[in-house]
Amino acid sequence: NDTGAGKHWSDNEVRALINIWSDEKIQQMLEGATRNKEIFEEIARRLMKCGIDRDWKQCRTKYKNLKYEYRALQKENEHLGNPRRKMRFYDEVDCILRRQPLGTSGWGCESSSLLSGTKNFSDEIK
């Protein structure tokens, strides 16, 4: 059974997580929070409403990995000038971390346009 923490996130699952993360209330709760288990339990509940079964630890790990990869790429780009590598969902994470609205309509889990790709990125960043 592939339900462990190492289970790859599909594009659809990552998009749903980013959509929830982009919610102003969630962002405010995450800001400066050191004990954030309850926040990620709420995110996991919202994902469950979309039919995505992830526990709070998986959500927190994916959130941290997305932020880590984004920041690492930002730092790399500062030094190199032009980006050598790309990050999936870079624009979406950039909008959230810069506190700008996501410019995409139909981002909710009810959107039928979400792709359910199975490619994985940076799930193993420690």
C-alpha cells in the first residue's frame, strides 16, 4: 500500500495544496507560527474535501519542500543571473510568497482542468 510519507504528489495534488496555501486566512495563520500542526491538519481536511488523502505531516513536508526549492532557486538565480534550472509551480509559489493573488482561475479542486500527472519533484529534500 503506497500511503506512506514518501508517496509522490501528483500535479493535481500539488495544485490543490498550493490553492489552499494561497488562501489569505491560511497564509496569516502560517505567518510566524512555530507550532503549526493545527494549520496543516486544516489543510489536510481541505484536501480531503477535494478527494486527496494526505495527512498533516505530508502536507507540512510538501509545503516546506516547495518553499525550500523556491528559495534555493532564488538564491541560485541571484548568483548566476539567468536561471539554469526550473521549478515546477515556481510562478504559483512566487505569487504566494510575494503576497500577490494567484492569476489563475479554476484553481479549486472542483476544476476539471487540473491535470493528474504523476511526476514528482523534490519530495526527498531533507
